[in-house]
Amino acid sequence: MTLDTIDIIVVILFFLSMIVIGVMSYFKSKSAEDYFVAGGKLPWWLAGISHHVSGHSGAVFVAYAAVAYTHGFTMYMWWALPVAIAIIISAKIFPVYWVRLRKNFLIQSPLEYLKTRYDLTTQQIMAWSGAILKVFDVGAKWAAIGILLNVVAGIPMTEGILISGVVTLIYVTFGGLWGVIITDLIQFIVQVLGGVVMFVLVLKKLGGAGSITGIWKELPPEHSQLFNDPYTAGFVLIMFFLYFLSYNGGGWSLATRYISSPSENEATKAARLSGYLYLIWPLILFFPMWAAPLIIPGLETPNTSYGHLMLEILPKGMIGLVIASLFAATMGMTSSDVNTIAAVITRDILPVVSKKFATDKHPLRTARITTFIFTLATIIIALNYERFGGVLGLIVNWFGALLGPTALPLLLGMLPVFKSSGPFAAISSIAAGLITFAVTKYIHTDSLSIEVGLPTFVSALVFIALGQINKSVPENVSGLMAALKRKT
């Protein structure tokens, strides 16, 4: 299909607005602190919207749309609902701790405090492994948008990936976190407009508001079930724990939204806003995906279902808006990841690699160069996404399985109950998780729950058990725990 002129204009205007915002934000970043944590002045409503937008990508419209097409309502049960619960129940815990870490220890990267909590070796292992893991995760997001563009507009995968990747590269390199945050707000507005348009037009296609409940009578019975194999209740519990780690800071870019908040109360409000958005918005967003089998039955490639649905439902002129919303979903998450990973590389890795970075006289320039190089690496991975099991393979099987072992010591390290789990426990838990992941890749299991959850389960077991064996708590760790208890 060739896009109509007005659709092309809408998409071009969207991209131009992202670039303009990035360039304008260039002048708001006077220092590395501005570039990475917005100077600690991020308003709660902006932080909450950005946290929400940064927590999902265009993969929702590819990999998750495929699950909605083939398995129905369970998609909400194993993604949006547990994410919302994980964020809301911990809104007064981890967001507060991240603010206290910035104020007490002047951190700009989520991993900076690990040098005090554990030691330099542990920090470096987590920084390197997490940065490498994020290359694959962000690459999957670019690949997802490439698939959609290919279906909807006939744009080859390579060109689609390069378009979204290069535009993001420009605005995130120029603007830093302020560029990311402001574009997140614009992207959220565009995404809501595109999602509402799809929702309304699908309702109209199916005969009105009654189809909200009526579609479940026409779809296969298992599509209305809360849990639909292989997405069982056990799988959802495992994903909830992974989301608990990821959305509270294990996904480093999401920690940055809290670190950048001016106060503990603002960080808590930001978390709650993000959580409530996850609770409500996906019900509107997913409805067209759940209804897709009734409108476009018999698709052999379910991961193209949303793209085909757009072609079936949208009139000319509207397709450009929804394509822009898909770009918005992807670019919001990837730009956030890129900015935070650049902070980790600049603040945690480079000073150890070379002493000249420890006394860097031009940290802002270094930050921008790091951002550029990392983004380039993710685009290269995206162009080779099929070698890693496709989009869902990258997101669930790779990122989901590896997230736990790398996030556990980061999040649990803040909690007083685990204060005796030191460097050996942290490193051993990461190693145990990675080894378990490798084993599950070579030994075929019929359970998705085991494949995704076992590395994290083993990692948690090792971290807690070794902490119980070693009851001594170093003075620096006791000081850190005392700082985390104090209100700022």
C-alpha cells in the first residue's frame, strides 16, 4: 500500500516536531545533571506520563497484538494489570528511595549507589551486563515499528527501522532527558488520539458500544478467559515479579523518572499516575486487537494484525495519525532507555575504563557522544532481529528472562531486610541467573513460565540464601540504609 499524501504529511510533521523539540531542549541542558536527571526538577505529572510512555513501545502493536489476536483477554492479565499493581503498591517505597539516593549521594545514574552498597566490581558487572541486555531490548522496539511500517505503508523493514532510529538519535542526543520528557508528553497525546480513533472506529464497524461485551460471545470461548495457555496464572505471577523489578527501577530508565523528581511526594504521585494509566488505558488500546479476529479472520502472521486492522478500519488521512502514535509509543520508550544507558556508561563505566573520564572536563559532550554510539548499536541489532527469535523472542524470552538476575541486586539492595546480602551474594545471584538462562535455552521445556521465570527464581534464591549465611553488615552499607530511612 502507498500512503495518502495527507497521511505522509502527518507523519512528517510528527517527526519534525520531535527533532525541533530535541534541538530546543539542547539549550536546557547546561550540565550533565540537566542532561541525565533534568536537574532534579521534573514535575510529578510529567514524570508520571513519561514513566507510563517509557514503559511500553511499538512492540505492543506487534508482539502483544499477536497474543491478543490468538489468545484474547489474557494479554491484559499478563501485561497491563500486573504492571499497574506493581507500580501502585510500591509507590511510597522505591520512588521515595530513588529521590533520597539522589539527594544524599548525588546520583545521576541508577547504578551509582551500587559502589557504596556493594563494591566497584559488582557495580561494573551490573553496568556492563545491563547495558548489553538493553541493546537487545531497544533493538526489539525498532524491529517492531519496522514490521508495522512494512505492513501498513509497504516501507521495507530496513528503511522503517532507520527512519525511527535516526530521528530518535537526533532528538535524544541533542536534548538529553528534557528532550525525552517533552517529546514523551507530545507522544502520549498523539498515542491517545490514535488509540481513541481506532477504538471508536472499531466500535462503529462492529455495531456500536454493545460490541464492547458482545465480541466475547463471537470469539472463541478461550479468548474471554483470564488465563489462556501458555499464559497461565503461574506465568502471570512470574511476570508480575519481573514487572515489579522492572517498573520500580530495574528497568533503569524508569528509575530515572523518580530520581529526577524534586521531592519524595512528587515521585510517589508520579508513580501513582503511571500505575492508574496502565490500569485503564490498555483496556481502550487493546480492544481493537481483541476484536481483530472478527474483522480480519484467519491471519497467518498474527504479529501483523494491528497493521492489517488499520488498513481495514481507517479512512485516508487517519492512517498517518495512527502511524504517528505507533512511532510515539516506540520512540518514547527507546529514547528513555538510551538516555539512561548513556548515563550508566558515562557515569559508571567510562571512569573505570579510563581515568581521564573520572576528571572529564567536558562531561556533557561525553554524554552526547555516548548516547549517539549506543543508539547506533541498538539500530544494528534491530536490523538483525530475526536472528534472536523475532520481536516477542527478544522481549519476553531474552529481556524478560535476563531482567530479573540483573535487577534483583539493584532493587533488593535498597531494602533493609536484605542488608546482609553483600557483593558475593549479588555477583553469585547474577551468575546463577545467567547460567540458568543458558541452560533453559539448551534444554527444551514445554512451560513458558519455567523458561522466563526460572533464571529470576534461582537468582533470588541465591541472593537471599547467601545473605542469610553472611550476617555481617559493613559500615558503609549501614550508613546507606540509614540515609534511605531518613526523609529528605
